[in-house]
Amino acid sequence: MKPSIQLRLSQQLTMTPQLQQAIKLLQLSTLELQHEIQEALESNLMLEDGEESERFKSSETEETRLSQRDGEDQRAPESEASVDREVRAESNDMPDELPVDTQWSDVFDSYLPPSSHGADDGSDYDPLLHRSRPQTLWDHLTWQLNLSRLSERDFMIAQTVIDAIDADGYLRADTEELLATIDNPTIDIDEIEAQIHRVQSLDPAGVGARDLRECLLIQLRQLPAGTPWRDLAIAVCDQGFEHLPRGDLNALSRLLKDSERDLGGALDLIRSLNPKPGRLIEEAPSEYVVPDIFVRKTEGRWQVELNPDITPRLRVNADYARLIRRADQSADGQTLKSHLQEARWFIKSLASRNDTVLRVGAKIVEMQQDFLEHGDEGMRPMVLRDIAEALELHESTISRVTTQKYMHTPRGTFELKYFFSSHVNTTSGGECSSTAIRALIRKLIAGESPRKPLSDNKIAEELADQGINVARRTVAKYREAMGIPASSERKRLA
């Protein structure tokens, strides 16, 4: 094959550092963006926060004005100076120590953090670093156990029982396993059972149970003796627990020889109990959501604006910029030039990100006005391609913008991805979003009769009457996704 020279034209996208930075900022969440901005302010001397700079200059102006006024006060009349001398003379007559009923250390020492080095190192005290960790169920039970007057042997057994309790509050080990864990030949099963009952008497009620039936019984027995239907509810859980999931009053009435009315009250009392008592103590760490976009209705029109608190007003420091000389090739000069270029890129990328987020948010509001007006039932089916084509952007860009970005509306705060959903064709030739279908299913189930709940097939027929063709298995999938039990479990005979 003979070698030859050919001329070809082609197009390709080069990932320049500026483009990489713009893409990185675009996909960051609000909290991550604030962290990125703070790092840029600390690492780039050319960047500054415009608002902080203005506050600093205003404070300097105020200090200058006060110093000038102090100078004028020094040239006050002789009469004012004499008054000052009299006041100072009176103050000199006061004793060094006044009789008080408290000491300085009694009031103020408790507010001072202890120094880890034994001396003041000048570092600022951060109270967030000294926060206690969230309390766990283990901590809560151990704290109560320490208040009990137990022997060392009983305390060790009870602590072993607490160690085997999961986050829901259930004891997940039997007595044989606990006995093997203790590894003490002098301890028998009766001692372990005694400490299990002791742990079951602790707060929250129902903790330490080995199954749901025992959990309900523990909670019922800890209720006051005068609680209505308490004894009957205990009998239902003890003897007719297998009939509880169906709420079968006929079977319970035949078993316990009680009226259906009284059994209905007992079932209501049982439903008021907590099947997972351990969750009452577990403290999950707080998760904060800062909205990127605010949506308000003003004079009949929906207005969309960016959250002004999430991005500070960055600018190039003019004093440092004036130090740059074009022909300066020194190391300091090159560093200033490099920081200036990076600062301009960062400000431009940040402005591009904010503009893209605002455009996407405004287009979503434009296409989902029915949702804002009427709720989930008015949600319009929409995919990323619809927004991408309307704004002439790529779908990957829309995906980055809508991930971990939140919109605050009069109906709540939603992630931008919440407004995108698949669709189902209607008999009229239109489309209905899956979010709207879920809202309709929830509405139908909320209005059903407890004695005759709607089956998935019946719900599909109800939706078909409204012009929405949904298969029974689709209804079941949406119902399970919303955490709604099947019709057999929703049936209430009371």
C-alpha cells in the first residue's frame, strides 16, 4: 500500500479547563457549591466577596468618623473637662472591691471551654466541634440500667441483653445464644430470663420483645389499669393474634365471647401502639435542604428567581489587579496573572451555572403550572428531552442541572427531578403522568370503605372510567411504591 498525504476535516470537543470547571460547578448541590466557593476564596487572592468588602469599607469609614469626632471632643470647653475631673474623682473614692453575693467564677467560668493544652493558645472556640453525638437506643437503655441498683452479675447479664437489641427495639437473640455470649458457667437460663424481663420494663414501652406479639403485650400491660378495653386488647393479642392482620371480628367474637363493638374498641387501642418502639429513641442526623430557586405567584403570574443567599457576589480584587504589570516576568507577577485568570474563569463559570439553573427552573414552572395550581393531580408528563429541546441544551446538561437542585414552591420544596415523570395514554388521546396517577390512586384509597377496600383491579377500573388506561399490575406497583398495603390488609371489620 503506497503512503499518501490526505486532507480531512473533522469536528471534536476539547475539554478545556474552563469547560471542565463549568461542568463541575453545574452538577454541584447548593451546599457543595458553597464549599467550593469558600475554597476558591481562600486559595485565590484575586477573588473577594463583594458584600464583605463593602461592609469592611463601611466599617473603616465609620471608624474614621468616630476618630474625628473623638478629636473634636478633646477640644471641648473647660467646663466639660472640669466635670470629667469631678466624675473621675468620685470614681477614685469607690472601694476596690464591692460586697457582692456571687463570684466571677460562679457566673462566667462555666461558659469558657476547657483548654486541651492547659493554656490559652488563642484559637477560637467552635461549639459545633463539641456537640454530643446523637443518642442511640443503646445509650438510652444503658442510662436507665445505671440508675437501677443491680449487682455486678445482674448488670453484666442485663448489658448483654441490651447489646442484642436492634434499632427497632427487638431482642434478636434467644436465651441459648445469650448464654453462650456471656461464657460464664455459673449463670443459668433463669437468670437471663429475669434480666430480659427487667430490660422489657424500661423505656420505651415494648423494648426487648422477641416478636411483634410480645411487643404489643408489653405495651398493653404497661398501660394504666383503667384504660378502656385494655384487658380485652391483651386477650386479643394473647389468644387471637393470628386474626389481627385481617381484623376479623367474627372470629375474635367467637373465640373470646365478646361483642363486636367492644372488640372494635380493643382493635383501635392495639392500632395506637408502636410496632417499632426503638425508633422513638433513635435520633437521625439532621439533613438540610437549601432551595436553589424560589417560585412565587405575583399578580396572577408565576415568578421564578434564584436564591440570593446561596451564591455570594464575587468579584476581582481591584487593589491586587492594579499590581499586575504586563511586562513583569517575575514569579510574583506570574502568580498574580495566573490568579487573575483563574478568578475570571471562576466568576464566569459561576454566572453561567446560575443562568442555566434559572432558565431550567423557569421552563419547568412554565410547563408545570397545573401542578402549582392544583397539586399532584395536575402534574404534566415531562422528560428531560422536553426541556432540552425547548432551551436548546443537551439532555446531559439538563440532567446535571436537575440533580440535587431544589425548588421552593407554595406547595413545598421539591427536587427538580420530581417534575419529570413517565406518561400513560388516555382514551381521549392525551397523556397522564405517573405522578398524577399516584395521586389519583391515593385519593381513591383514602375515600374507600374500610369494610370493603378497593382491590387493585377495582382501582384500575375506576381509573379507566376517568379515561386513564392502567393495568392492574401497574396499579399494584404504584401502590407498593407509596407504601400502601394490599386491600386484604386494609380491610377493617370494626
